[in-house]
Amino acid sequence: MERQHPAEQDKIKRRSNFESVEENFTAEQATNEASRCLNCKNPGCVKGCPVNIQIPDFIQQVKKGNLEKAGEIIRQTSMLPSVCGRVCPQERQCEGKCVLGIKGEAVAIGALERYVGDNTNAKNIEIKPSGKKVAVVGSGCAGITAASDLRKAGHEVVVFEALHKLGGVLRYGIPPFRLPRTVLDKEINNLKAMGVEFKKNVIVGKSITLKQLKDDGFDAIFICSGAGLPKMMKIPGENLNGVFSANEFLTRVNLMQANDETTATPLKVGKKAAVIGGGNVAMDAARTSVRVGFKEVYIAYRRTEKELPARLEEIRHAKEEGVIFKFLHAPVEILNNEGYVAGMKFEICELGEPDETGRCKPVGTGKYVTLDVDTVIVALGTGPNPIIQSSAHNDGIDFVTDKRGYFTVDEETRETSVPKIYAGGDVAPVGTSNAINAMGAGKKAAKAINEYLAEQV
């Protein structure tokens, strides 16, 4: 049987709305797709999942029509099935290890997980109070995952979120056409029903310090505040009006609805935008630019399409929505017209020898082109914001960090150099920065914290 594919919103219609691009499987599609699973004795898909969801087990329940049981199996290790089913890079993780993918198409594990997550609810579980108290700094993937596992162990769990809405990068970074807000809210409400407490508008390091959290009786702290400091290009013209980091651009649209002219801080929409970068964030920024009204949207990338780090699905959707790709284009200068972006100059590259990442390094050819754009969005990644470390240093708490400013942690326990303080997600990344890897870090930290607190009388 061929792999099932969810229906998608018309590619022309979706250019002007933020509604979900992909629909869910129908019940028939879900059953048919589940029937493709070989139920391997040594499932590579489970090993490929950073949180080790028992994938063949839940798929077999879908095949039998037992969705509630399938949901229970997934939620034993992941409280975010509807989220992960939409945003995880399954093609490089669970689906990438599927035996069927060797000679054909892998089982659509992500779509099945999303189907189960959307059509089931987390069950109430009995929680025996431990008398212990844990602070979680950040309400993104790592924080939500850790909070769930810590609460199941009976601890009082308080999640501190700097913004006025919960979800971290899942809310401010990922557009609703990829992750509908109703889906994210449902997952967070499941945690609230478990007794996890959330405190919004609290910047740890400013509103409250780590020392104060310790003094308030928290027995352990898990820092997963994300990496919100944008990396820029450091080229002439970068301070002009019309230049955004992808972080700012997406946050303003996703969180503050800046594309609505009636909001307090509306976004000035030009005619042509250039997005610099080739990852999922670049795709999100480009596809969002299309939706807010730019007439032409380019993605400029220093390498070829083969090296694009974004998910294949996101690249396909971007092309369908009219995004124009400019490969082998290295940024040189943003042109100035009385303080505003008037265009962008690029050097044409060719691929040279592999660099330290194993990818071929782009080498300039001495040939230059100019793109006629009035907006530039830089999507080259982010770094750690030093607020927490600086505040802690003032209180005599000094963390060991790497040369880029990320927390140095024990790979298995996620404990920092300061006892009883743990870190995970984008502030202490391991491997590729994405939702499921952050969740894996959250699970490791929660496991270590639970073991430590169990030993305390």
C-alpha cells in the first residue's frame, strides 16, 4: 500500500491566510497508514526518536481503532503529540530509521502521531505529593516536557515564562499555519490539569533571580529559557530601517499580530523582502512574509539547494507559495536610501572543500548581483541571552559556559556546574536545535532531578 498523504489547503488560497496548511488524516487514511507498519522486533524508529516513543505499539493501536490506547502509549513519554506530529523533523529521525524507507516510503509516523494527539486527551493521573518543589524557567518544548515528568513524580512544579503567553518558541517562533494555536493551548492545558503552575511575565534574572528562587524554597531549578539573541551578518547597512532579525519579525507577527494595522505596533510591509538563511526559521519567515503582503519574497542561501538544512516539506511549501530561492548568494551589503533599505548586494559563490561541519564551504567568485528589495530578514540562528548568567554572577553564582555562552552541562543529567541547577533546550543545545531534541533534554533533566529528590529525606 502506498503512503497516505494528508490533504493540503490550496496553495494560492493559503498565501493570504494563517490557517493550517495540512489537514489531519481521515480515519480511513490513518487506518491504512497504520497497516503499512511492519511492527519490527527491533524498531529503528524508536531509537531515532529523542524521547523514545514506543512507535510501533501506538501505531498498532491505531490500526485496531483503539485511539485512546494509542494516545496513552504516546503520552507515557511525550506530552506533546499534536505538536511533535507537526514540527519535528521526522524524515531525519523516526521516519529516517523506518525499514520501509530503505526501498520505498517510510511510514508517516508524524502524521499518525498528530492524528492521535488531536483526537485524544490526556487522562487524569493520580499524583502523590512528594513535598518537593521545582522551578522550570521557560515554557517551551524542554520546559513543558520536564514539567510533565516532574509533576508525575509528585513535585510541586512552577513554570516561569518571560512573555505574556505560554509556549516559548512554539508560540512566538512557529507560525500558526504550521502549528495552530488551539493545538498548542490544548497541550498546555493538559499540564495545567495535572497541577503544573504557570507564571507569565516573569523574566528570571530581572523580575526574580536564581538566588531568590533558591531562597523561596525550590529544591531544584531547570533552566530552559531558549536562545533569543539573534545572530546578524555584520555587514554594512545592517542597522537600516527595514532590517529585521527573524526572531523579531516572527515574534511581532505570531505573538503581537503586527500584520494587523490596527494593533499598537503594526509592521511596515514593503513590496519585496529578502530572507537570509536556509533553515526552518528562514522558511517560516519567508512564508510569513508572503502572508503579510509582500509581493515578492526571496530566500538567499550561500550554498545549493542540496545543502538546505530546512525540512523538505517546508521547502516544498515555500516554493508552492511563490517564494523565490537564490542559491550560492552570499550577503555583502544592504544598500541605503536615506536610512531605509534600498536593495541588497550579494557575491555569487561556488562550493569549495568541506568545512568543519562536513558541508562544502561557499567560496566567493568575485561576481556580484543586487536584489531590488526594501526589507531584509536575517535568519541565521540565535545565541544565548546572558541575562540569567549575569544576574547569577552578581549573586555569587558562577556557571561554566562554553565560548559561545551556552551552559556547560552533564550530557546525561543536564546538571550545570552549579549543583541542583540544570539546563536544557537552546541554552544548552545538544545536536540540532529543534523541538524533539529540546524535549529529550527536558526528559533527561527531569529524570535526574527526580532521582536526586528521591534521595532527599
